[in-house]
Amino acid sequence: MERMGFGNDRMRVVRVMNNKPCIATIGGKRNRYDSESECLWFCYLEMLKRSGYIQDWERKVPVFNFRPFGYYNNPRKYTPDGLIIENDGTKIYQEYKGNPETYDISRIKRAFKHYDAVFDVIVNTRKKKPEIIAKMETAGCCIRRVIETKEAYRGCGTSFLWSLCTELEYIN
């Protein structure tokens, strides 16, 4: 029964998310973020932009609609978390996953198949759900790389990254 999403008492098991949605201004761009850690990732992208490693980043990206391609099962639509434009003009979509799931891989594969979208998947730690992260790493050319935030932040520190965020307000 537990594998079907029900507990021993036959009540539906609901996963509790501990994320804090927020609205922040980073690099003059005011956006809504699903969690504090996702906001911190976009602070990191702003640091990369200011350092000259990337040309720009965007939070608001187009929605990938899969219905015209004959998909009537989920996911029918998919909106990535962000987009970076590298210095050579290459567009790489960003997907921040605090808790990766297998359906995330199918979304990314559909976006690659029909829209030629290439992704970087950002995870907090590789220790959480390592089998799903291993599937992401071997998904082929649709996922360019899986980035662990701890490794990325090691060189600059989170306190410096938070200093790039000029306004931050939490949403209840």
C-alpha cells in the first residue's frame, strides 16, 4: 500500500515541502522564486554574469507546450526555472530541483525532442535520491550536466551571493 501513495492507515501520504517562496530583486530583475535556495542559485548566476562567464540570465522563460505534438498525458506543458545565455550566444535552460523526481526527466526529454532545449539541472546534493540523479546524468544530450550547489558556491560563499540580492520578501 505504501508504494501506491497510501500510509498504513489508508490515508493518502502527502509530501510536505519546506521551501519558502519569495520575491527578490537580483541584478535589477524582480522575480518570484519557488524557494530561498532557488533564489540563491539566481544570485550565483548574477555573479557569473558580472564576472563575465555568461552573457545574461533570465527567470521568465517561454512555456513548452506538448499538446500540439499529440501528448495528452502529463506533462502537457512545462516551464523551466530559468535560462542562461552563454558568451557565444548558446541558450541553456536551467532546472533547479531541490527534490528531483523521475517525471522531471520526461519533461526535459520532451522539451529537447520538440524544442531542441538543452538543460543544466541544479540539485542541492547528490545524496538525496542518487538513483534519479544518476538517470539525469545519463539522459543523453538533453541534460548537459548536473550541478551540485555546494560545489558551485564553494569558491564565493553564500553570504557574498546573498549580497547580490537587493530586495527580498517572503510570500506566505
